[in-house]
Amino acid sequence: MHKPLGPNRSQEFTRPRGDSHSLNPEPLKLFKNKEISERVLSTLHQQSILSVNDISREQLIELVKLAACLESLEISREHPLDGKLVITAFFEASTRTRVSFESAVLRLDGKIISIPEGSTTGVKKGESIEDIGEMFNAYGDLVIMRHTETDALERIQKGLRLPVINAGNGTGEHPTQALADWYALIKWCPDLIDPEVKQSLNVGILGTPGSMRAVKSFLLLALQFKEKINSVTFISEMADPLGKDIKEAITNAGIDFSVSNDMQDHLPNLDVIYMNSIVCVGENYTAMDSSYKLNSDSPLKKDAVILHPLARLDELDRSLDDTPHNLYFSQAHGAVFLRQALLICILGRLYTMPREIPLVP
Amino acid sequence: MHKPLGPNRSQEFTRPRGDSHSLNPEPLKLFKNKEISERVLSTLHQQSILSVNDISREQLIELVKLAACLESLEISREHPLDGKLVITAFFEASTRTRVSFESAVLRLDGKIISIPEGSTTGVKKGESIEDIGEMFNAYGDLVIMRHTETDALERIQKGLRLPVINAGNGTGEHPTQALADWYALIKWCPDLIDPEVKQSLNVGILGTPGSMRAVKSFLLLALQFKEKINSVTFISEMADPLGKDIKEAITNAGIDFSVSNDMQDHLPNLDVIYMNSIVCVGENYTAMDSSYKLNSDSPLKKDAVILHPLARLDELDRSLDDTPHNLYFSQAHGAVFLRQALLICILGRLYTMPREIPLVP
Amino acid sequence: MHKPLGPNRSQEFTRPRGDSHSLNPEPLKLFKNKEISERVLSTLHQQSILSVNDISREQLIELVKLAACLESLEISREHPLDGKLVITAFFEASTRTRVSFESAVLRLDGKIISIPEGSTTGVKKGESIEDIGEMFNAYGDLVIMRHTETDALERIQKGLRLPVINAGNGTGEHPTQALADWYALIKWCPDLIDPEVKQSLNVGILGTPGSMRAVKSFLLLALQFKEKINSVTFISEMADPLGKDIKEAITNAGIDFSVSNDMQDHLPNLDVIYMNSIVCVGENYTAMDSSYKLNSDSPLKKDAVILHPLARLDELDRSLDDTPHNLYFSQAHGAVFLRQALLICILGRLYTMPREIPLVP
């Protein structure tokens, strides 16, 4: 059975809470299997998430269903994270990701210790990241960390006994961004998680996964949906945008992929376009692949959707904001709820969920 | 009927909560009309406050009455802002205003996401302020924003669907500072809001409204009390301290005003003196009009009061702190309660007010 | 009666809450006198703590007993600091101390206004520290302050009417660090507070108390336990590491002390070693006495324990972390609970303590 792609369906959705940019995630509409497995979600208890590889497809699906419930209910009154203290340690500055996590925690009545400029403090004294990990043990229940260095997470875990969520590590990964990406895609096209429905999406990546952690995590998570993907096209200014690891992973998954530097050629064929242009190099940001620009005149397939981790420069024109191609706002909005679902599981607070959420043992 | 000015009356006030610098705002003493109109205050629900012109005289009076109630009661136990999340986004650094707002929110049991150094984060990546507005939609219920650029508020509203309160925009306005100023003045002289009592205050402005947003907002709000004002004297180092817009507004209001650069000449005639000297120019602060200095030996009218938005340099000498001329500490202290009153209205939480507050439909 | 030193006893302790680095502070085991005096602790109500001299030995002992109770119970559900607002004002950057205090407050359900980079804000406008004190009166219930200038606390108290806790002032003191140090030592060797048991500890100080506020506060607090101390040996690169005040204090206490620059000579004789190497000089950090390095091959007495306020550079090798000499992790972990005990007393919330805590009038 082959059903039409998401955009047609998503337009039926009523817009919730007066918010024109979020797809209505009504869980009873979205999923055939309306139950959420507590057994699967419980396996996340006290787990660290350093890479998308720390999340199985099975876990992802249940997380997405829980996030959809959280997005359609107002559960802050339940105080699910009451008494829990989350440390947000950003050794690389970020507003968007930090605020997304802090909003997720605070709306569940957890508490936050915020270290927005980690690089200016203990580190200034020459303190090792291992010792910072040891320090955090005494002060919180979970650490959310971003760092300019790729190996910082491994190093902090030498001293840290709390679970840690990677919020971006150098040229490494940004796994919760990828979870939010796929949450948006699954809301757009719920059949992605229905094994009985065939899909053959043509996915385009505008950017350089080898240098862009958000793109890399998106791609690695895409491998979990390989049977729904017809092809992946990488459009990049670099001759080899993938790097050895990613090329190996995608080859092993048996996905048909190609590399090109000509966007115009491929655009009319793509169903899902993931783009990014800002790369963090050490302490600073720079733009890559910024010659690939999309606007409302671009030759996009009628049903195509665009994902972008934001912030954007002018590679993604505001003329697209009010078109059905815009999935990036839904992606940003949904991220809060996906992160809430993850936090509830890791911090062992599934038992606080209200009865409206159809958890089954 | 002509009654003596405030200072004589205010000295009767008992000092509340052991705090020697705040006038006792006991609402039952202050106001003839002891009822607070819920109808008027409800019109502020979900409203943005960019300028003092977004507040009518009628709204201001009811806000002042509500603030006075909040200042004399301990209402934090009522948790009026429970479940509400306020984003304080300071793209121009500020301790005083940020902390005043955060204290107002936290004492009402609201939650805060604090972005104390907005300029170092998303903006560093080149993100547009419109996109930052779109981002905030997902993360909070209200935004309090300060920015070095005057047009930043208009721009953020292109993407933002939450109410926003201007906490200072370039050379624009600082409306909640002006509301706090007039809250202090009305506590000092409650007849200001009594249409039956005549007043004819001589107001002096030491500073340059055209370059100082706090002064400008104070002045524009003064126009709502024009029938109580006899004259306004601008004392400034600049030949034209007003600028076209302000001159037009004050002329249209029919207020008698004059401009001078000689302070000593005018001091003995002034009832209310508003002064400021710190101006934000781009990323930095500089002092203007700092040749106009007041101390306890200045030839002030016996009953005169001094307002100052603080922080001060040496234009306002500490020798005045313990004199009855000092209204600036009351002004700073009351600001928390005025801001609380405003937040309760904008966030639709009037219904949480305890019975001691005489709200009427 | 002469009993064996702490390490032997501490190894009997079961490790609480899966945390391998904190000694179990089970209060019923630790103290002969199991009651905690509410009368003594109440004398801390609304008190400022600028120096260890603001804490008597009697107060310290009751604080330690209360901290031990807090460490072994989960009392966050009691919300002891509900409705209290604490301002953390760090005019000298610090992660470790700020986060330790903020964790202490948040876990007791108090609220925090965090000023992590005080030096970049009001001060930038040229605001005096006296005025900042006046400002804080309106915004919180207690101020925790760190400052690069030694006299900053005295100056802020000219305007501030709230209690203030010194979290480090220039080359002055760091009293809550010292309280945490002695909390760790008393957990390690409870006989320190038992007047009937004789102890004669040989204490070594690796560092320069005259320039290191944490070392200075540790030492001044040690004087309260002078009858338990046999000797103090200062090992420093400086010819006169003490300075006049400290030399006078230790001489008056009648403690036998000596100064040396040869560590190897003295190590085999020491029971308690306090070390530090990072000194804050103005806005920056530098290392002193860093030629004195300890590792697991150092000729330490079998029972000796090492204290270090952290952060560390390479003067304290990670090879010691898993040895019984490591008291520095217990010291860091316990600091949260000692600070909680102090906050509960200063903010007048002893009445919220649950019945499991054996408070007596």
C-alpha cells in the first residue's frame, strides 16, 4: 500500500493553541497503535545520550508518541520533574538549544542551574573537564552539555556519575536535535513509523555532515528508517562532504546515495530537504555551503518539506516561512516536547504521567 | 481645593516591613476610590507594552492601585504566576532592570528563562531578531526585552506572537521605568489621580529626553497628568534636548515648557526633579549632562522630591539619600510591585488575587 | 582516652545513595550528643557571615550536626525555603562556588536570582557597590557575594539591609569554604567535637594563607579546635607565607607552628594536609606554590587525609582520587549540605525541619 505523503494530510490538521507554526500532534489521529510502551521507555532510565546511536528505533518511536501526547496536553500542573535539578553546562555559547532545554525542564517543574558561559569560569582557572564532572555529581540529577571539543563528553564521563545529554560536541553529534527532526518528520508523515505502509522518500542534504554535527546526527538517525528512504543526495561545496565514518554507515545501511555540488539539478526530485549552513569552528561560527539558497521561487516539489536546525542566515529565505514547505518551525517547536519526553524517561518520572497518556506496561 | 504637596503627608506614613526607604503604600489610605476595576485591568490581557502610549491614564491608575495592594500584602503564597514562563532577553546588559523583573516574576511563583547576555549568543551566529522572536514563541509565555537598537522591538514582533514588554530600546523608550516613576509620584502625592483636587507642579528635567529613553518615557507619561502640571523646565547641556517628536507631543498637550542650561536659576522653583546622566550609546555607556549635580546643599524647595532611574554616578550625591527629597529609593523599590501588577494583568492572572485586594468587575 | 583517627572508622561507613565519594554522615552514628540545639542555631537568624569569626565553635558544631542530618535525609519535599529569594552576585567569576550555593538553595525550594558576571553590568555604568547594595534590598531576602576586592563586603553593607554571605572577597576570606572543610574533617573524625576525647593532629598547610583566602579561613577556623591540634606546618614558596594578622592569631591561640619550604621532609608526619595553588589576582587566576605536588607515591602517613578547595591544577594528582587519602571529594560534596544548614538558619526556617531531625529548644 502506498499512501500520499504528509503535506496533504497535515493540512487537515487543526492548528493547536492559536499557534500557526506547529502541526497538531493529536496522538489519537497520528498513530495506529495508540498505546505507549512503558517497558521500552523505562530502558532509558539513567541513560546518557551522547549519540543518536544511544537511541534505538523502538525507543525513538515510543518517545515520539509520548512527545505528541505532551504537546497536545497541558501537563505542567502534574509537576513531573518536581525536585529534580538539571544542570545546563554550555561550554560553547548557544541561546536556542539552551533555552529549549530550560523551557522543557521548567514547564515540567524541574529546576535549572544554568552555566551559560562555561568557558569563562572554572576552565579559566585551568580546571580539567574530568574534575568538572566530579563536581556536578554533588549538585544536580542530570547534565545537559555543549562543548566546542568533540571528546569533551567522553572526558567528563570519567568523573561524572550522573546521566548526561549531549547538546552538541564539536564536530561530533547533536542527538536531541536529530530526535526533534524526526519527531517533526513523523508528525508530518506518521506512516514513517508504520511498518505496513511503504514509503520511498528522496532525501536531500544541503550541507556537509562531516563538519556539521546536526546534519550528521540527522543522517545517522535516518538510517533507522532506511526502508522508507529511496535515496539520499548530498549537495555540498566540498568534494567529500561525508567523511569516512558516515560513508561507511550509509553504505552498510544499503541506502542509495550520491554527492553533487549542483542543487538546481536535484531540487525537483526531493521530498525532504535538510539544510544547514552555520558551522562552529572552535570558539567562532562560520558559514559553509551558503551558496545553496532556497526561497519560495526555488523549483521545489509541490509536497516537499524543508528542515533546518536554525539559526539560519540567508540560505533559507523568509519567503518560505508561510508556505507548506516550512517544516522547520514545527521542528523547532516540537523540540521542547521531544526533550520533555526524553527527560521524563531518563529521570525516572514516567509514573507521574496523567491518565490521558495511554501508557501500558 | 488646593492641598499641600506630598512630602508632608508621606511623613505620616508608617514605614512597612522595616524598610526605611519605601513609602507605605497602604491602599486604603492612599485612594479615595478604594475599588480596583477588573474591567479596566483586563484590557491589558495579552497586550504588549512598547511605549508608555500603550497604557492609558485609566489603566495606569488601576495599575497603581493594584501595585499598592501588592506592596502592602504578602501575596507570594497565592502563586499568581504558577505555570507561567517569562523570558528575560537582554541584548543590552543590565543588572538593575533585569533583576527587578526577575524578582517580580519569581516572587509571584512564575518561572524565568534568563538571557543576560543576548548579544553573545544566537546573534553571534548572525541570526536575525525576527527569527529570535519566532523561537521564543515555543519557549515561554511573555518576553521582556532590552536592546541597543531602537527598532529591535518592532522587528522581533514580526516573528513573535507572545506579548513583549519593552525594558529599554536604544534611544526609544523604557515604559515600565516611567510607570514606576509615576507610581512613586502618586504614592508621594495621591491627589495626582484625584480629578477633584487641583495641583500645579513645577517639573524639572535634568537631562536630554531626545537621547535618554527613561527621561523620554517619564515625560510622555507626564502628559497624561497635564492638568496637574504648571510647567516643565528642561535643563540640559544640549541646545535642543527634546527633538521634534517630544517637542510636538508636549506642545500639543498645551503644557508650558522652557529649555535652559542654567540649573541653579531654576532649582528653587521646582517641585519634582527628574534627573539622569547615563546614556547607552551602542554597546557602551557614557555620561551626559553630568555638570548638573545635586547634593544636600543644593537650593531645593523644602518639599521638592528627586526622581532618578539609577544607576547614578556623582550627579546625585549620597548626602541626599537620607533627606525627604529622596524619592529615588522609593521609586526603585516600588518598581517591583508595579511590574508585578502589570505581569498579572498581561498574563491573565487577575483571578488569582486574594480577597483582600478590592477588585470589582 | 585516645582513639584511632578517622580513616579507619570512616571505612566502616556504608556509602549513601550510590555515591562513592561522600562519607556517610549518618547523624546517629556520628555524634554522641544526638540532639541539635535550636537555641544555638537561632542566633544565626538574619546574621551576615563575612568571616569565619562570625561563627562560634558552638554554632559550628550545631551546624555540622544539622548538615549531617540534611545529607542523610531527602528533605527537599519539605520546601524549607519556599518563598525565599536568594541573590547570587559574583563580581568575580566562579562556577564551583556559585553552583554549590545555587544547588543548595534550589533543592530546598528557594528561588535564585543569578548574577554570574556582576562585573559586566551595573558596574560597567560606574555604579557604586553601595548603590548595588541598596538595590538588592528590594529584590531578595539574602545576598551571596563574591568580589575581587577585599573591602567590597564592608562597602556593600553600607547600603544593604539584607544578610550577606561572603563567598570569597579578594585576599580576604571564604568562610563557607572553611565551614565545609571542617564539616568534612568532623565527619572523618567525629571526636574532633567531643571534648572528652583527646586528639593531637599534625596539620600541614601547602600554600600561602596570606594570599589565599580559602587557606586563611581554614586556618582561622582551625583555631577553634586548637586543643585537638598538635602542630601546624606551613609549607610555602614564600619566606613569610602568613602575614602579620594570621601569625598573631595563631600565636595567640598558643598553637605550635613552623614554616618550611621543604615538603618531602614534613609529609610523613602529617595527619591532615590542606593544599591549594590557585590564587585570584584581580581579574585573573594564577598558580602559587605549584612546586608542591602530591600523588599516590608521595610519602604520606597511612591515615593521612588531604583537603583541597578545588579547582586543582596538577599539584594534586588524580592518582590520589581513589585512595583513602582523598577527603577533597567528600569536602566538595558536603559543602552543599553545610550551606543548606546555614541558609535555613539565617533565613529563619528551622521551623520547617521534619521530625526526623532531632531539634531541641
